[in-house]
Amino acid sequence: MTMFDPRPLHERFRDPNGTPGEVFVTAHRGDFLDAGRPALAENSVPGIVRAREIGVDMVEIDVHRIADGSLVVIHDATLDRTTDARGPVADLRRGDVAGIGLVHPATRTPYGTALPLLEEVFAALGPSMMVNVELKSGLDLIGDVAGLADRCGVADQVTIKTNLKDGTDYAEVSRRIAACPGPVDLIPVIVDSRDGLDGFERACRTLAPRCVECVVDYPFGDGGYNLLARRGLTMDGGVLFSPRARRLAAEMNIRLFVNTLYVTPVDNGLHQWNGGRDCELGRAAPDSVYGFWIAHGATVIQTDEAAFVLDWLRRAGFHP
């Protein structure tokens, strides 16, 4: 039987080499899906609470700054898809937020809960669950998020994620982090087809993160997006899960984070986030997804099916 480290969650998360055998679960936009179907609103307080109640280690949320500087939790730049309002998120003011309801994206059925402010999500974390805040309004949100986390008393539970796109000034990222009121845990997003192993190493050595999200950008097969009928499953995890990447991660005490979210065709419909080893395949063949990624060095699994993944990990001895 695996003996898990008794330290608090946030300490274990930040010490990969000190927690061998433990895999952490991140609920994508909260725990809002059941077998691929929305049961709660994404990026909602009820979805955060449900994640906490089932024992999720971390929730991932998306944050935008609005017109008066407040921070709201929503994925898109407009209100249209997930709320009963329309228009740019950036045009909102704090007084507008409580009156905007979250709805089912397809049926428009109200969920009975409002668009949340970031501090409302922080309040729903409880004493230990962590949160991964993805910055949707640019790097200048680093200080805003870190400052709010400090004022809310949850700084130890907060990590901040940003996609280090082409041209990102790493020195500027470092300056923004240094200007924050306390330590900031940045989780950079590195894409294998864009950044390669050199980009991964540069991010690790320049930013010294405790965790890196590794995107395995593998093309869809000719048959499109069909379970098991598709081609295009990565067989080795790509360069970001290669032996060299794993050695560097171990040397610098960095976690490798894989995102197994359901992948729907977006943009031109050509790419995935996880080399085809995602939640859809995972429900049918979990060893081929969660077992595969663990065997290739992942110790953080982001998922749209948190309860399913937690159950599998616990039975396999990877989660307390």
C-alpha cells in the first residue's frame, strides 16, 4: 500500500521529488460534467464546491478583468455562450455581475447561479483545495490575482497559469512576479509543436516553476473525432514527456501537468491537447490514458471527469 506524505496539500504539490507515487487531480473549470454532459455550470461556485466535496486537489478556472478592475470567472471574452446576457466581458462593472445568470451553452437552461467574482471562488475553496487561475486578459493580471489571493488569505492555495505564446518576454513575466506581494506559483503552458524541448527548458530555467502544463499537440486522424476509430494516438507522449524532459523536471523539482480534457474540434479542427489520450478514451480505457500519462512522468492530471479519475487513481494507489 502506498504511504502518502502527511504534509498539507499545497506543500506536497510544490515538492514533486518529495511526493513520489502521488498524482494530483485538477478539475477543468470546476467539476461540472458527468460523462461528458454538463450537470452544473462551468466556472461556477457550485462546480467548485462539488470538486472540493469529492476530494479534488485543484480546480482550474478562467479569469477576466472587467471595466472597473474587478476579476470575474468566465472562459470566453464574451458573455454570449455561458450566460443569459450578451456582449464583451470587459465592459461589465462589478454591480452588473450578480445579475448575470449562468446557462447551459446549448439549451440555454438557467443553472440558478450567477457569474462569479474571483473572490467568491476563493471563498469556496475551503481550507486546502488549490486553484489554478488561467489569465485570460493578459500578463498584467498576475499582480491583480496574487494581490487578491493575499487579501483573501488563500495565497498558499493559488497557482497562476498563462500560455507562453510566441514572443512572450520571459524577463517581463519574471518582473511582474517579483513585483507581487508574496511568492507566486506560475504554471506556464508549453506546447510541444510550438515550443519544443528547447522552449520547455528555457521556461524551466528562466521561470523556475514548480509545475509546467505540457500540451501534446497531435493532429486528428483523417477519420475525424471518433472514439477508437480515429488515428493519432501518441505512442510516446512527445518531446515534453521524453526522457530528457523528465530528467530536467526531476533535476529542478518540477511537476509535469497533462490536460486530458474532452477535445472538440476548434479553429480548423486539426489538433488535440493530449495526443488523443483524453477523457473520452479514458472512460473506455483508463489505463490507456491515465496509466499512460503517469508512466510517462505526469503527476498532475487535469480532467473533465474528476470523480471518475479520482476513483481510478485511488484504486490504482496513486491518490490518498
